[in-house]
Amino acid sequence: MKITVAGAGYVGLVTCACLAELGHYVTCIDIQKEKIEMLQNGRSPIYEPGLEPLLQKHLQNGTLQFTTDSHQAYSNPEIIYIAVGTPEKEDGTVDLKYIHVITHTIAHYIKNDVLICTKSTVPVGTNDLIKEIIYSRIPSNIKAEVVATPEFLREGSAVFDFFHGDRIVIGTDNPEAASIMEQIYLPLKIPIITTDIRSAEMIKYASNAFLATKISFINEIANICEKVGANIEEVAYGIGQDKRIGPNFLKAGIGFGGSCFPKDTKALVQLAGDVEHSFELLESVIKVNNHQQSLPILKAKQKIGSLHNKKVALLGLSFKPDTDDVRESASIKIAKELIQEGAIVRAYDPIAIPNAKKVLGDTIEYAYDIRFALHEAELAIIATDWEHIKHVPLDIFHTFMEDPIIIDGRNCYPLREIQKYPVTYMSIGRANVHKSG
Ligand code: UGA
């Protein structure tokens, strides 16, 4: 089929590369010229494992093209995916300005019957608004249908997730539109859930809110474990074996970040508020998460007092491993708090330093090697569980730090292992390891 994807962000790019891989002819449009030029030259503007080779493959075989030209992109596709950003406004509500602009643009340029599928995460009711705008602006001889197709990809494994997701959700009241969408996704052999538009929109928010709740729940259990002498890893394993609970998203740490959970949880609280429902559970989830992100600073101050002029190695800047995304990253928050406390920070990350620099500038020093970050540091804070960090030889801490104090916000090392080294080690929901000898 001829498909256009509007928006070359992480959702848009993964969608267009993977749809081309499924055999469709895909045009990806974005208003950012430099981004499109980069993509036309086969380079991905984001770090996402497996994405760049897929983009290059389909650029070369002619099934994928990139453009900034609306006429070229919208005049005759059979399907248009909307994958533009829906950022957060200052009050926590969703900013739909890009959705409005793209909807008006699509309405202006379409010349043939088309299915418009919304991949962007949008509050319940937004697809009805998109419908209204489209229907009020297109000529009566063109048939356009709007379908909600929420996205469940995770950054860092988005290409894998596209082909191996748990479900596809299609929200439409039109059986013909549902059948076309089912044809697109049938080759993936992933269960397809067809529902009405508003339920599809809600499935997206409820999924992210539930996963965020699981994380804040396990983090609260971790905080209690620390006080009662239990071990969160053992507890999480023990409860995760119950099939009704499941083992995933029970990893305690310094909370959730990224472009989705923090934004979507706030948006759902707002959405509930709009219909006069106070979503107290989710409000607590957000509150717990904010506290969790500050834990390394609290633990550091408890251990060494003032952080003024203390040399701190911050390991990991991205909000999770395998991505260069630092949006709402706990690490960025920690870096800012450390600076406020007067600490001297040197941060390591294998991929995310360029993006972190855009936020933190020269308020901290950057290290492209873990050893350089640790060199002469008095405190090391682990903020992201990159494989590079998890598998580092543990003797580097005492080799490069004089009297190592490690605060591990992601429980990267087994306690049995770390106990073999002359370090003070504090993690989340587990006993502290005190330097021996
Ligand atoms: C999340 C969802 O998992 C995707 O299904 C969804 O499509 C996406 O948001 C979105 O709405 O676009 P993502 O933000 O890429 O995906 O990352 P996750 O792997 O879900 O992790 C989110 C945060 O939770 C990270 O900061 C991670 O470190 C943290 N986390 C995750 C934990 O602290 N513990 C866990 O057990 C799992």
C-alpha cells in the first residue's frame, strides 16, 4: 500500500522503516529540513538499535522516501499515519498544537480517499476532533476515515517491538477501515484488538499508567525493604512468580523517566480531573516517582554530609539503557541537584552525552570512558543500567577512586559480588555494603 507517515520522531521513524520492511511504499514527511536531509543520506537522527540499517535498506531499494513537501506526501497515499509529538504543557495537559497543524495540512492536501491513523499519544476525544477538522474541510467526493492506532513501542527496543509486540490496538467504528488496518498488521501474527476510538485512546493511557504504577509500587516496597532488612530483588522475584502479577516492570530503582510515562501519567490525572474524577492513585504514583529520583542525593548527603566541592562520577545520562534520550531522565535531575549542592560532576554515558550537553551545557564535565569519570571521584552514582556499566570489572572503583562510595540507583551489581571489593555500596531496597578492611 502507499503510506505516508507524518513526523520523523522516534515513533514515526520506526513506523516508516518497519512498514517498508513489511513491503509497503512509505513516504515520511517532517517539517525539519536538516532532519530530512540526514535521513535522505541514510543517517538516523536518533539512536535506536536496528533502525538505521532498516532505513538504509529501504532507501536503497526505493520503498522508503523522506520529504518536507506536503503535496508530495499527502496528495495520494491510501493511509496516513500521524506520528507528531504531543508534548506536555506547563500545567501537565497535552499540547495538541502539532496535531492541529498536521490535521489542517492533511485536510488541505488530500486528493483521494484515505485512512488517517493516529499513532501520536492523544487524550481521549482527540481523534473525534481530528475527524471534525478533516470532515469539515475536505470536498464531499473524498472519503476519509480516522482510526486510533496507539503505539506500544519501547525506546531502545522499538524495532524489535514493532515485529514482536503483545497486541495491536485499532480504534474505529468503521468495519471497512478496521479490515484495511487488520490487513496491514496480519503478517506480524500479533493479536489484534479492534475497538471503538475512545477505548483505543484510553487503552494507551491506561497501559502506561498501569506500568508506571507497577514501578512506583515496587519502589515503595524497596524503600520499606531497606528499613526492615529485606531484599527487594528477592521480593520482586517472589511476587513476580504469581502469574496474576507477572515478573516484568518490577525492577526497583530511581524511578521512571523518558518521554512517555512522566507525561502520560500527568495527562491522565488531568483528563480525569476534566471529568471531575480525582485520580488519587495515579497522583501518588507520580509523587513516589519524584521522591525516588531524589534518593541518590538524599543517600549521598546522609553518608557524607555536604556535597559542596565533592567530586562525583555520574554513570549514565539517558533515561534508560540503549537510547540516547535524556528526556525526564532521573540522571539529568540528579546532575542538576548535584550542581545546586555545589558538587563537581563528571558524567559518563556511552551514547547520550550529546543530548545531555544540550540540557546541562558545561555545568558538568563529560567522560567518554567510565575510568575517566571515576578518576579521583569521592562518590559514584549509577543512574542508568547500561550493559557497559553493569559489566564493568568491579575493581575499577577502588583502582580509580581513593575511598569509593557507590550509590547504585539501578541495582546493577549482585551484593555477593560487590562485597568482595573494598567499597561502600548503597543500592535501592537492599542492605548497604560497608567497606571491609
Ligand atoms: C514506555 C512503554 O513501555 C511503551 O510500551 C510505550 O509505547 C512507550 O512508553 C510510549 O508511550 O511511547 P519507554 O518510555 O520507551 O516505553 O520505556 P520503558 O522501558 O517502559 O521504561 C520507562 C522507564 O521506567 C525507564 O526510566 C525505566 O528505567 C523505568 N523502569 C522500567 C523501571 O524503573 N523499572 C522497571 O521495572 C521498568
